[in-house]
Amino acid sequence: MASEGEWARWRGDMRSSARGVENSAANIEQSSARAAAASDRTAENSARTARASEDTARSARSAATASWVSAGFAAVSAIQNARAARAAEEQTAITQSMAAQEQTHQFAMWRQTEEGKQYVAWRNQAIPLAQLLRDRQTQWQLAWAQAIGNAQDSVSAQELEHMKPHTVQVRSGRLKIAAVILFILGGFGLITTLAGASMTRVTVLGVAGPLLLALLMLAVAVYLTVNGKRRRQEEQTGITWMNTELRSIVAAEAAQRVARFGFDPLAAPQGYTGFAWGATFDPSAYADQLMWMIINGPVNFPEPDELPALVMPDVLAPNPAFRPEVNAALADFQQQS
């Protein structure tokens, strides 16, 4: 648990932040209509920012999957953009909630009650705490993204080659061209053979050789068309093949990477964190709980015992078994506490 000095500093920061938020709430009360209009414009700008940030995040994820080695570093910008978009959305939601609820007679009456006063006091301290936890979670994800990128740099070229898709060798475009050529030749041969037999009054048996050749070309063209369609589907959906020996090699190499790094840097998904930075509970889930009550409290009128306790999570101690990038982030968190 944090020391008395750390708690004193934290309570001082919370009181300072509470005074700032209380002043903001008073300003909103004095000009609620103007705040509501401004919040609508902010919502529109925030939505635009969120869409642009999401596009950037998708581009970063595409860049990450294009190259194993650069995946971890490409994820850094995606995490930063995602955090900026989420922060803008949450700030807009808070502003809208406060501006709209301050205008309602029901909330104005409720906030004069003992329960309402306790909620407002709780909210003024919960907002800076939730935002601090959000910022730390972003720093935590960035530390893991850097750890993944550095780990990928140390993976051998042979392992990277084994992880590349082994796609089919015959491309569907070649099959399509061959099928078209055979359709033309087979159709032309069939027409000319039957036309020649009709004009010269030769029986079908008399032109059996050329006729069978034309039919054979058409049959091969049909086969190539069907096979080419299947190959196109494989290429589009990324279907790969891998023999049994290579599968066992890849599985063994993956197990070695997990034993070496504590995770597989070639299989870590976007935003991966091996564990939470809080020593006793997950700070990210706790921040979600606080933010939900901050935004929805004025609508639900919670009882005092329904308000989550405001607690600064203890920071997990650095460990030699952790990656250096992760330990650096934990040490930084401890200094900030």
C-alpha cells in the first residue's frame, strides 16, 4: 500500500483538481444554454477527430502486419491516436452530461440533498483520478508495444521466414488466361469441324479425331476455370498450406520465444499487455467503472454507497523477469505516485 506521504500528496492533487472541476461546474450552471450549444459543436469535432484517429489506427495496424519487425513500433502511433480519440470522446461526454443535467429541475433539486452533495463532491475528485488512470494505461500499452518491437528485432531471420504465409504457387491469373485460350481454340475447332462435316456431308465418325480434340480443349478450359476460381478464393482469404514438419518447427519456435520473452512477439495482438500495472487490481477496469459513474450518475441519482471508492492503485514492483521496457514504465509510475 502507498505510504502516508504518498496519500497526502495524492489527496492534495485531488483537492486541487476538485476545486478546478467545481469551478467548471459553476461556470456551466451560469451559462448552461451556451454550454449545451458549445458541447454540440464539441461533439461534432470530437466525432470527426475520432474518425480520423481510427483511420490512422487502422493504417498503423496494416503497417504493423506488413512487417513482423516493425509491428511493435507501428503500434505505438496507433495506441497514441486511439487514446487521443477516446479522451476527446470522454471529455465531450462529461461536458454534455454536466451541461444538460445542470439544466434539469430534477437534478438541480437532487444535488441539494445530502446524497446529491456527496455525488458532486465524489465526481469532482473522480474525474482527475479516472483521467490519470487512462493516461497511465496508455503509457503502459506503449511500453509493451516497444517491448514487442524490440523483441521482434532479436528474432532470427529463419523464424520470421517460417512465419510468412506459404501461398499456392500457381497464380489464378495464369489459369484464367489458359482457360480463355482453350475456350477460344476449342470452340473454334468444334464449330469448324461440325461446319466442315455438314458442308462435305461427312458423318460425325469421319471427323471424330478433330471433334474429340475440340471437346477435350473445352473440357480442360472448364477445369481450369473452376480451379482458377478456387485459387482466387484462396489468395483473397489468405489460405495457406504448411506441411507437418514445418508446423512442428513453428510450434517449437513459438514455445522458445515464450520461454525467452515471456510472450510470443510474433503472435502478440494489437494493444497487447502481458499483465496489469496495478499490484492489487486492474486499473483499466477501475477507470472504466469511474468514468461510467461520472457520466451516468446525474441520470441514475446513485446512493452514496453505490459510488466506487476513490483509490490510487499500488504500482506493481519491477521484476528482473519482466522486459526492460516494462520495468522502466513501472519505475516511472512509482516515482509519480
